Amino acid sequence: MNGIVIIITLAVLLAIIVVGWLLYAFQGRGKSVNKGFENVQKAANVADTVTDIAAAIAPNQITSTLQKIADASKIGVNSAEQMYLNGSITADQRRAEAEKVLKTALGLDGIAYEGDVASLGNSAMEAAVRALPKTGIKKAAPVAAPAAKTA
């Protein structure tokens, strides 16, 4: 039973990656893919639900670790994006910041970020980035109000 759950979970994750890649390829050709990105977000939510169900049905170390990696990746990516948007970090620092959060979260659970875990973590971060709404350019800093003239 546990093997079937793992296969289903990995198949769903693979499908999300393939759909994301296809949407990226179509976007490069000038096609409108906003609807597709909404579908990828829905698929990511389904994959998250599948891993939750798999962990509930057949709790074991693998499904638990996969869920922890997925959850920590989302937190890391969302945190890094928010820090970028509020000007705390630069665009080039986002990946390192997301990875730092992922490593810290997994470390708290006693999971070493190396080998297969690191590979899955990198893939999960890419999927989490793909699920983010497109932000385009960093928001501009608020413009200060002009100083009042003194007479």
C-alpha cells in the first residue's frame, strides 16, 4: 500500500512539473496562458491535498518527509518573495533566502538537507515559485510627500 501511495504522489508532482513547463513554453511563443497558470495553481493545491491524504492513509517516513519538504518550500518561497517585495532583499537573494528557510525548517524536524532531500527541495521550491502570482517588477518605494514650505 505504501508503495502505491508514493507512486501516486510522485506521479502528481511530475504532472505538475510537466504542465508548468508546457505553460512556460507556450508563454514564450506569445500565447496567453493566464488561465493555464490558474489551472497549475489548482493542480498544485490538488497535489498538496493528495500528499496530505497519503500521509493520513499510510503515514510513514517518506510521505511525511515529502509533505514537510513541500510545506517548507512554500513557506520559504513566499517568505523570500515578501522580503523582496518589501525591499529587505534583492531579486538575486531570493533563492538563497528560500533555501535557508527550507533548510532551517527541515533541520527542526531532524531532516538533513542533502542528497535526495536537497534534490526534492529544489524541485519543490521551483514548483512553489511557479505557483506564485506573477509580480513582474518590484514595487516602487512610496514617494515621500513634499516638504511644506516655510515662509
